Amino acid sequence: YIQNSQPYLNNMTAVGCTLALAAVFPLGLDGYHIHQWHFPLVCQARVWLLGLGFSLAYGSMFTKIWWVHTVFTKKDDKKEKRKHLEPWKLYATVGVLLIIDVLTLAVWQIVDPLHRTIEEFSKEAPAGDQGVLILPQLEHCSSDKMNTWLGIVYGYKGLLLLLGIFLAYETKSISTEKINDHRAVGMAIYNVAVLCMITAPVTMIVSSQQDAAFAFASLAVVFSVYITLVVLFVPKMRRLITRGEWQSEQQDTMKTGSSTNNNDEEKSRQLEKENRELEKIIVEVCLTCVAALSGSSSFTRGLGTGEAFFPLVPTFG
């Protein structure tokens, strides 16, 4: 059961979820906690952790759904040719998605790197002190063509989310042993897609409200990650705990080995039995021949008695 769910892709999903969770910490950092010269590094850490986490976690799930859809929605003649699962193709697909993200983020950071920008609001006079004015400021991670780069990243990942939803819907009634958790993967894709499509525009709208933007983004990341982990890994853990799959596999192996030994012993006994019956038949035939020959007078005069033929009877065992 575990092996048929492609455990290496499951590991990629877990690593991607870990990277996405790690991105929550730099999302909560501002100039109060770090020096302004370190702020560009925090900005880059946010983008890289979220981008690579998404590519690994969602890419591995998307690859499973894509393979199931590719194999089981083709014509019968093509289906038989592609029904054999080659794991390296799955890993290569995840690698392609990861390389696209790495190249996009690298070009972004080289051509138009993120830096610290300050958004100033209108001055406010605190209550009870007429000689002081407060100038509220808000730090942002921004670049010269921020909207263009966000449009490229959001557009690419949005298409992947929509395609994943479509593939999950198309394969919901398919049953296969090669990837036996594709229904759970489809459910996780639904949840991730809905949360991402809601979170991305909302965070852009409330970007001027620091607490609201952080709370919304971080909660969306945490919920999508934990929903994915629960949907994919809890059924596997439950199966291991309740059914003891590792024990059952060992028991099945022992049963198979003992069954093979029993079959060999049964075949050996059957051969021995047939051998003894064959010996009896040969002895009877030889005795009959000797008796017939010994009854002939000419044969008796030439060879004496029929006892000369008894050494010719083969001996078995």
C-alpha cells in the first residue's frame, strides 16, 4: 500500500510543506526585529521558501494526478503502452516544475531584486500631547517592476492550480494500484487551490494593513500545509498502526515461503509414489516375459532356466 503510493513523491510533498511552513517566520519579521540592511535577505527568503515549497509540495501531487489522467483517459491501444509506470518520469516532471521556479526567481532577483521600501501615512497627533506628531510608516518588500513579476508568478501557478483541479475532477472515479492515493491527492489539490486563489488577491488588497496581511497569509499557508499533510499521510499512518502492514508483509512472505516448501514436498512425495508404481509395473512385465520364455522348451534347452533373466530387472530406490 505504501509502496504503491510513490513514497519518494510523498517525501517531496513533505519537504515542500516544511519549506512553506518555514516561510511563515520571515513573513513576520520587520525593521523592529532586524536591521534594515538585512531586510532584502528576508524578502528573498520569503519568495524562495514559498516558491520552492509550492513547487515541491504541489508539483509532486500534480505529477501523480497528471500520470493517472494521462494513462487512464487515453484510447485502449495507447493505454496499454503507457500503463507501465516509470518512476523516473514522475521525478523528472517535478524537476521540470522546480527548475522553472528556480529560473524565474533567479532572473527576478538578478534583474530586479527585492529591496526595502517605506510606505508613509498621514501624521497623527497622540491624545493628550499637543506638541508631538506621529508619522506611521510601513515596510514592504518591493521592486521596480513588482506587479509584472507577481503577474508572471501568479499566472503560472494559477494555471497549474486550475489544471490540477481539472485533472483531479477527471480522475476522481478511476481506481489504480500504481498510485493508490490519487483521490486523497485530488482532495488536497482542491484545498490548496481554493486557499491560494483566495489568499493571493486578498493579501494584495490588504497589503497596507500589516497585521491583517500577515495573519491572512500565514494562516493560509499553515492551513493548506496541514490539510495536505493530514489528507495524504494520516491514512497511511492509520493503516500502519491499525493493520500492522509491516508485520503483515513479513507474515505474507513467510506464508509464501512455507507454501512453496509444502508444494515442493507434495510434488516430491507424488514423484516417489509414481516411481514405486512404475517399479511394480516393470517387475510384473519382466516376470511375465520370463515366465513365458521359461515355458518354451527350445529356450530352456539353450539357456537353462529363466532365472538368468532376473538380473536384467532394473532396481530402483
